[in-house]
Amino acid sequence: MASVTIKNVPDSLVKVLKSRAKRNGRSLNNEIIIGLQRYLSMRDQDAEEFLDKARTARKMAKGALTLEEVREAIESGRS
């Protein structure tokens, strides 16, 4: 396995990480690894959920107003 050095970690973050590691019965190193894995996993899920919603919206938008039609409707309502 590779080793990584992280520099300039704020003291407040180190304090939180140490507290969580102690509470979870893990070393500081393992707490950081697990935190990174969870964060990256959540980010991937967020991206997939976003893409699914975008695909659904695209399907629903077929036959909807064009951008120009929306602009015309907005402008027609202004005095």
C-alpha cells in the first residue's frame, strides 16, 4: 500500500479526527482512510443521482416550451 503525507492540516480538523478515531476505536490513520472512502463514495452516488434526475427531466421536457418561447412569455408579461 502507498503512503501519503498531508501537510498544513488545521489543528481544529486534527482535533475532530482524533476525537472521532477515539470514539470509533480506530487509529487516526484508519479514521482518515474511512472518512475519505465514505466521502468519495458519497460523491460518486451524488453524481449518479444527479445524472438520473437530469435524464428523467430531459425525458419529461420533450415537447415542452423552447427557451425562446419562455423568453417571449416573460417579456409579454412586462409593461
